[in-house]
Amino acid sequence: MAAENEIQIHADDAADARVAAQRAVDEVRRIERKYSRYREDSLLSRINASAGGVPVPIDDETRALLDYADRCWQQSGGLFDVTSGVLRRAWRLDVARVPTDAELAPLLALVGWPRVERDGAGIRLPLAGMELDFGGLGKEYAVDRALAELSACGMASALVNLAGDLAILGPQPGDVPWRVGIRHPSRPQSLAASLAVSAGAIATSGDYERFVEVDGVRHSHLLDPRTGRAARGLRSVTVQGPSCLVAGSAATIAMLHGEAEGLRWLDDLGLPCYAIGSDGRVTDSFTRPGR
């Protein structure tokens, strides 16, 4: 997945741990083959290539992910839109330039999850040029599936980390929690905080890894599907959830909402977070009493 990934396992038998780890790695690779937009032979690429044409058959796994994407779209008021990936065509993160309204307009015309046609057997993108992009879903889903493979192999203490989004299966031996570091958005080589976690998942969304800076203003890869412009208000937000899929999508939605509304939205969902605003202010609900 073009990232640094890791699996850590505590087990009594090294051979059993290696078998479990390989099953988890194989599952991650399966999901990448199926849903990566960078692979011409992936299901997602076939769906995108058929935009404006005939429906593409999908299986139960894909249908469930699309159902989840639909719930995210509804919960976010349309901010989480898996058809908004086309906006990247106007944004070059390797060139210090902000696209014009005229450049964004034809791409915004291709954005709109409610336009996507779905039935029990297939999916159709009605306009040529439309795309599905599972950024915010695919990697997080792979984390959860890898952890499920480890659990199915009988592992009771493990961590799966794909590019900083992770899930945990029980504490370490001696009931010791795992330590999860949160990178500082202004000082990427430093930690802003360290969390003690024994179960569940942690995911972070921020403006500090993929961005372009123009005239002192940072424009991240997180784009508002209504305007085509970068999200504002939060530098980073780390969310803990029951699954990495939930934590990752919630972190992305919070970033797109902006600081005040995003943090209020997470609080309403009851999801603990560690957030850093554009002014450096920290919000930490992990330590709130009762959590």
C-alpha cells in the first residue's frame, strides 16, 4: 500500500505466530488487489473504467463497503463522498499551485454519491469520468481484516499497523497496554502524545503528510466535495473506535467538518479523540472521566 506497515504478535509458539502473520499479510494484499485505484486489474478500476456505461457486478464484501460509504455520506451531511477522488486531478501536491475555480468546476460536476446507481447485483457510475475512491476506507478495512485473520488463528495479543492506522487485539503479556504515539503535525519527527491502548483501533487524519504550500498557506489532500478546496480548522485528529474502519472514517469526517463542528460531531458519537487545531490548541477527550 505504498507505506510502512507492521504486524506485532505475542505468542507462545513462534511458528504459529509466523503462520498467523502470513495470513494477515495475504489478506492485506488481497484487499489491495481488489480495491486499489492504482491497479488496472482491480475491481475499483473496472468500476471506474465503466463510468457512463454498463453496471459492474459486485460481491457481498464490496456491497457492504459501499453500504458503509453510504452511511458515512449521510452521517457527514455529504462531506464524506467516495466519488470526490476526481478532484485530485486538479491538485498537484508536487507543484506549489492552487487550482482555479474554472479548473475545479468540471470535476465538481462529477462528484455526487447520490448519483451512483446500485442494486443487489451491481453498481453503475452514470457519468463518464466519475470515479470511486476508497481513500479513507480501503486501508482501514484492510487493518480490520488483517486483525480478524490473527484472531482466527488464535492470537490473543497483536497489533496491526498500516501507515499509522492500527487495530489492537488484546493487551501485551502481563496485561500491559500498547503504547501508541501520535505524530506532531508541525514536527513530524516528534510525538505530540502517547496513548495507552489495550483494544480497539486508532486512526489519524491530518494535513501534514500530503499537502502543497502556496504563499504560506497549507492545502492538504483532504478536499471538501462541495467546493474542491482543502479542509480547514484542524491540523490533525486521532480517533479511537471499535474498528479501524470506524476510527478512520470518523477522523476524516471530523477534519472535513473543521475544528468546532468536527469535535462536536465526534463527541456526539462518543468517540475519544486527540486533536490539534490550526492555532496549535489541543483537544484531548481520551482522558475524559468515564472513558
